Amino acid sequence: MNVQQWQHICKVVNDAQRAAMHCSIATVDQDLQPSICPIGTLFLRDNQSGFFFDRYAESFKENLPHNNKACIQAINSSRMFWLKSLLKGQFSDYPGVRLYVEIGDLRPANPDELHQVSRRIHSLQWTKGSQLIWSDFSHVRDFSVQAFKWVQYPQMTPFA
């Protein structure tokens, strides 16, 4: 993929995370059974890679040693995005994207990554739930994007 495509992917993923507060990551176990996990702490870099904080996903610990390939899906679930699109009969942008990735080993997060997650959860850090689930992030997994596929509805996507 070229730089322009990657920038567009980053925009769609950011819009999706802003609306839904998470992406979904699908992996498969050693019996090739799929498992999907929501991840709210996924970040993309400029070089067609990214990272996410891995704190709760038991399936990653079980599945990734057997197969490090995964699919990350980000869908813009904003009601305004969908209402405008349905009223116009046309999307202003793709409603989502699937990223086909290879996921790396668990490693300690660096200060910049800790700062990024702190900025993302800042507006909710005062809540009890935030303190319970987002206060102990320390390890991340890197991933590299191998391919992508837009989520689209051909009748409503003029640029498809």
C-alpha cells in the first residue's frame, strides 16, 4: 500500500475508534477456531505498523504462539455518520477497514506509548471504571500490516 492509502486507513481507524472506543482483533487457536477480542488501546504508526496494550486478552496468550496472523477490524459506528450516509444514500468515506497483520511478542511499553494511552483515556480517567480497567497498562504488542480491505456497501460507496 502507498503512503496515501495508509493515511486514509489511519483516518478511518481513528474515526472508528472515536465512535466505538475500540477495534476488534480476530485470531485463531491451534484448532483453527476463531476468537475475537475488543481492543480499545490500538495505535497506528506512520510506517504501516502499530501497537496495542495487551492486558486482558487471554486468547492472545493462547493463540499467538501457534499463529501470529490476525485481522483487525475497525468500524465507524457513529450514529451521525450512519444517519447522514443513509439520508444521502451515499457514504462520505468507507465505514470501516480490515487490517491483515502479523503480531509480535509481548514487550514492556516505552514512555511514548504510555503517554499515548494516557492521552487517550484522559477524559475518562476520573471514572471508577477507568481506574479499574485502564490504570495498570505496562505491556504492548507490535504489529505490522501486511494487507487491508475496505468495509464497503457497493450501492452506497461511489468511490469503491
